[in-house]
Amino acid sequence: MKKNIILLVVILITISLLGLIGIQLYWIRNAVAVKEAHFERGVSEAVTEAVYKYNKILLAQQILYQDKHNKQLRDFLENIDMLPQEELINENINKFLDSISNEQWEKIFIEDYKNSIDTGIFLNDFSLQNRQGYLQTPEAKEKLAQGFLERGRILNDLLEDLFSEDFFYSTQLNKSVLDSLITIELGNQGISAAYEFGVYCPLSNKLTVEKTGNYTADLLEEGYIFSLYPGTIFRDPEYLLVFFPGQKHYILAQMNIMLLISTVLIIVIISSFAYTIISLIKQKKLSLMKNDFINNMTHELKTPISTISLACQALSDRDVQKSEKLYQNYINIIDEENLRLEMMTEKVLQTALLDKGKLRLNKASIDIHSILNEAISKIGLQVERANGVIKTNFKAGRSIVRVDKFHMTNVFFNLLDNANKYTEEVPEILVTTENNQEGVFVSVKDNGIGISKANQHKVFENLYRISTGNVHNVKGFGLGLAYVKNIVELHNGEVSLKSEIKKGTTFTVFVPFNT
């Protein structure tokens, strides 16, 4: 797939993804707004109903209180009606007054109204003095007569009290009753969120009552406002403020299923998009690597085939004088190039088996030093041709490991081959071994061109070769280090590298004793 097409596909998918996410977020926002409106409507209906019922309770209390008050009034009037009217104007009014006991005086002039009429004050004082002497005075008789004449006015005052706003709301606000009513009505609306309430007085400009006192500022700034005594015209208004500390969290919790589904869908869309883009990039990368591999393989195979072909032609040419030494040289060339072809073919086949997971190892207990010596002998001739040298420093005291000899030999051969190929100067290769309690460490150090940090984590990938532009002065398929990593991991080992540009590279292979 061309680069421009991939870019176009990425742009289209990105636009589509952003559009879908935008639409999803838009619907979520609308759903949240609807939930908020529903919540506010439910709160309004619940608190309005709670206020209504609270006022009904206050009215019931008023009626009960007024009924008790009326009973006391009836007792008062009955006692007055029982008095002979003619005695009130008789000169012997003192006898009448003597006939009234202290209990009758207290019953007549009840506590609630003793301050409403002047005679109340007089009789209260009178009960503490010598009644017989004092009531003979004209002043006492006049005041007593005025007291009886106040009978009609008292009745009028009591009727006014029945409809008096001040009397009705003189009962102290019951916080617990109001709290219970609000809780019940919110429950009837399906609202279980925690709330705070308070009663605000405009005259004092403060909250006179609060549920807990922990949200004073929030109540004043964000609380829902309701008239505590709706329809009141005879007294200063008070307002009930209700605030929900966790309102947003509560609303979102009511939508948890929808939000969860939306979140999962968005994650699936983003993941699918990312997977698609990564797949496209990988496919593009694999396509380039495949083409590079085919070109390298063709070039690699062409060289030994051409060499073998030339050697065969020379041997079959009758015009060329042949000697035993010449025959032997040509045979050696053919044998070396044939071995080279065999190794390249085997490497490709083994890589294919590794990719399919079908490679089987034939493990046996063997000295890892003997494997290293065999790999060194195979690569030794090529290093000598470059005037290089391979040094060894086998310090591992315990070197017997259980491995597949063939594949482990190829592992170390590939490492030595890379150390030889990627050295611009005379190759100097050092092979060392060390022990720990779990296995053997084998290090292959060279003085080559080194590997940049950006490429160090990529060199173990299949078909990956460090880019050198259009110059391909180092032969290879990009399979060697990938093969090394796979074989070592099949032995439950690890492979790592340390490298700096122009300072060489060190590959370290760890092989456990029990694999």
C-alpha cells in the first residue's frame, strides 16, 4: 500500500473517530442535563410538599392550642355567669367578694390573659393583700365592674388570635419534624441523595436554623430556595434553603450504566482505530522489510551460485591446463560456496519454523565451552582473512548445560559472524564466560561500528537491518539476531547487548543450567 493511501486512510479514520466521540459526548451531555432537570423538578415537588405538610402540622397545633384556650375561656365565662347580677350593684358587694375563693379567682383570671385587662393586675395584687378591707373602697368596686364589662372585648381578642399570623407562627420551628418531612418526600420522588437545609431570615440576613451547620456558604450560594410559610402576608417571610453536597456525583451515579456502556464503546472505537493504524504501519514496514529481504537474499544467493558456476566452467574447460593443485583449489571453492548456500538456506528454514512455533529442540547435557570452540573454528577462517583475531577467556567453573547443540552453536556463530562483519578495522573479538548460581553468562565483545540506542531494541526483530542508505557493504538477511533471541528464549535464557557508536558492541547470552 502506498504511503499516500495510508495517510489518507489514517486521516479519514481519525475524522470519523473524532466525529463519533463528539456525538457520543453530546448525547451524554444532553442526558446529564435531562437528569439534572428531572432531579431539580423532583426536589421542587418534594420540598414543596414537605413545606405544605409542615404548615398543616403547625395549623393542627394551633387548633389544638386554641381548643384548649377556648375551654379555659368557657370556664371563665361560666363562673362569671354563675354570679348574681344584682349583687354586683349591691352595697354588700363585699359579701359577694368574700364568697369567691382563691381557686375561683385563679380560674377566672387565667394566666394567658391576666396582662390583657387592667383588672388582672389589680386582682393579682389583690390576692396578696387584705381583700376584705381593700375591696370596700370605691376604686376597687369600679375596677371590678370594669373587668366584667371587658367580657365582650376579651371574646373579640380571642377570635382575632384564632386567625392571627403571629399567634400561628409563635410555635418554635421544629427542625427534626421538618427534616423528617423533607426526607420522606424526597424518597417519594426517588431521590436518596444526602442533603443539608437551613432557614434564612431576610431581616437578620442569616440562617437562623441549619441541619448540621457544615454547609452555610453553600446553602446561601447554591441552595434551592422555597418559602417556608407560603401565602403569609401578616409577618416577615422566611425561606427554606436546601442544598445537595454530592448532587453531581449522585446524578452521574444514576447514569452509571449508560456512562459505562458509552465509555466502553469509546474505548473500543479508539482501540480499534489504534489497532488499525498500527496494523497499517506494520504491514507497510513488513512490506518494505520483505522487499529488502528478497533483494538481499537474491544478492546473497547469486554470489555463491556464480562462484560455483565459474569454478565448474573452469574445470570443464579443455583449454585450461589442469593440475592436481588446481583441481583441489576449485573443489575447495565449490565446497565452501556450497556450504555457504546450505547455511543461508538453513537459516531461512529455521526462522520459518520459529515463526510457526514448530521448532523442536533436542536437548542434551554438554559443555558450553566445547560449543563455543566449535563456533569459533567455523568462523575462524573468515576472521583470519580479515587479519583479525578471536580471544577467549573462559572463567566459568561450571560449564555443563542442557541445550540443543546444533542451534546453540548457530547462536554463537551468528554473534561471532556479526562481530566480524560489522568491524571496519581489524577485527578483535573477545569471548568470555562466567558463572552464577543459576547458569552461565557468555559474552561476545567486538571493536566494531557499534549500534545506536535508537536501534538497539530493534535489532532482534525479524528482517530488521540497520539502515545504511543505498550502501549495502555488509551482507545479510536481517534474520541472525532474531534467530539468536528466539533460540535463547526457548532455552529459558536471555540475551542483551551494550553498545556505543564507534566503540564496539558486547552481546551477553545467559544460559541456565536447567532449561
